[in-house]
Amino acid sequence: MSRGLFSAKPRSATTTLLALLLVAPLLSGCLSPLMGDEAPRPSADLQVWPNSIQQGETVTLDARSSDAISGVITLFTWDFGDGNSDETLVGFTSHRYNDWGQYEISVTVENDKGGTDTTTSAVSVNGVPVLVLSIPEQVKAGDIAVLDASTSYDPEGGELDISWDLDWSKDSDGDGDNRNDVDSETLRVELPTGSSGQVLGSLTISDGDGGITNSPWNIEILTRQFQVEWTERTFDFTWDNYTEQGETWSSSHNPGEQGMLISFEALLELDWELMPQDNFTLHVSVEQAEWSDSEKTTASNNLTSNESASAELQRDGLNSVKNGSIMTSDTEAALLDLLLNPSGSGFGAGTWLWSISAEQADPDAPFGQGIDPDTGNDWTLTVTYVIMVPTLTEIAQ
């Protein structure tokens, strides 16, 4: 049998194997993407609670619902967004935010095949108001203490709500709690002081978004020191009147209002008449001292002397004072009141009651018949007091 010009010659097995060996490397590069050589990736899930907090508070982070897809999750890597990070074997942790702001939290989960996945969540941290309080540690009684919080601020620029409780010893709103009163809502307060001792209170500021800062405060109220000097003064009280027989005149006054009483002298003088002279009685009573005294009028029997009948009362050494003494008091007014009205010791403090009684106006009608030619008498009462007036000079402490 003859062969054609284009007849095919069968390939040997050796030739075919050689061709496959040459083509195999080229095919492997094309088939690799189709077959896949990457590890199975997990699916990350993140829950943040709460996602809105106050500065200094803590959030809870939960990634336990993440899916390994293949195998198991072996590592959780946390990025808290504030420059801090952590790694845990379980998908549950917490983190505290000390600075205010908006933060993005991320967690990367990794399974035992080497696959990883990352997810993120946001948290909002509200800035706590910054309380700046200027307050004196000590003031003297009677002075005004200035409490100033005007440089306090909200770091996020919000408006502040102000609440002062100016005295923890008082329950000004009557709710049974002495420490929650709202006595002022201004940033600057002028607080009058009274008696010495301690005044405790508090200031609360808030930003309206849950950010609250509270600061208690304490002010010591000091007594004052005064040097006491006494100056002697004399002054008179005078009354003129006419009193009918059988009647009594009276008047009251307070001679110790301006100083400490040292002595007094009282002189009652009747208008001059022919003998016999009238019989009047001068009486004084000091209720505070539980003391009283009286004196009847007397006159000279010498008709040529033209002396009117008179009665006189006097007393010395009513009180004693000490110059240059140093005394303490909350206020100057309180010390003056103590000096001029010493409880249980100052004689003559308070009201003095003077009275004049006309027992007899001579001469009467003979034998009790006819018209009495002398039914009364004019008189003058002069009382002279010597007092010591205090002058107080405050001494610096």
C-alpha cells in the first residue's frame, strides 16, 4: 500500500508525556486563582453599650457574636480609638474614657485558620464641666464673702446651669435634705456673714447633657479684736411741771443708751412759797436692777432765806470700767451692745422711772372749811448723769 503525500504519522507515548510536562507549569498559574489558596475569613460583630457616656465613665464591648466561619476564633484585638489597645482571648471587655470626644472603636477577630475580619463602632463621650471655684478660706464676722465660679466652663462650649447651696446647716426648701437647696443660680455670689464659726456649702454645675460637677466648700468666720477706751461724759435731763395735791406725775427714760452709768444726782425744787412749805416726794425706780429710792422735800425754817423746798437723790459707783482692755466680738455693734447692756451686771441699763407725788400743798383752809388757797405747786426736776462712753478700735490679727 502506498502512502499519500500528507498522511499522518502516529505520535509516540514518549512525545505526548513530554508535551504535558512542558505545558503543566503554564496551566498551574492560570488555575491557582480559580482554586483559591487564602484561609477562610471570620465575620466580626461588635456591640458597644452604652454608646453615649460621660467623661470618666466606662463602656462595655461585646464581640462574642462574631462568627469564625471555619474553625474557632482564637484572638480579639481591640483598638479603643483613644490611643489605647488590647488583646483578649474572649470577645468581651470594657474600657474607660478619661477624655471627652468622639471615638471609633474597632475589633479584629482571627480564627485558627489565620483568617481575620475587622468591624467598628462609635462612642460619644460628653465632657464633664470644669468647676473653677475661688473662695476665701477665712473672713471676719460681719464681712461679705465673695464666692466666684465665673471661670468655670463646659469643654464643649455649652451653657452651664449653676446651683449654690449656701448653708448646709439650713434646709431652705424644706424637703428634709440640708444639702440640696438652690440658694443662688449665679456664677458669683456675695455671702453676708454673721456670727463666728464655720459655714459649709456646695456648688453644683451641669451642662444639660448629663455632665455634672459638684464641689463642697468651707469658710471659717473669725471673731474680731477690739481695744476698748472709755471717755467720761456728763449730761442732764430736766422736767418742769405743776402737780395738784393728791396727784402724781411720772416719766421714764433710758439714760444708759449712750454709755455705762457711773453716778447720778437728782434735785427736785418746788417754787418758793411762804411757810409752811409743801410736802412732795421724789421717787426713782430701776426695774432691771430691782432698785428704787425716794426722798421727801424739806426746806429751811428761816423765812428770810427765801429757800424753796427740795428733795435730792444721788448714787455713785453704779458700774466700773477698765480702760485699754482687749475684747473679742463678731461685730463692733455686738460688742457695744454687750458693753452698754451687760447681762446681769450693768447697773441701771434699761428704763428709769421717775415720779413726783404731791401729798400736801400748804397752807390749807383752817379747820378743813372754805376754799384751799394752795391746791398744788410748780416744780423743777433736774437729773445729772455721769456716764463712760466706749470707743472701740479694731486690732489687726
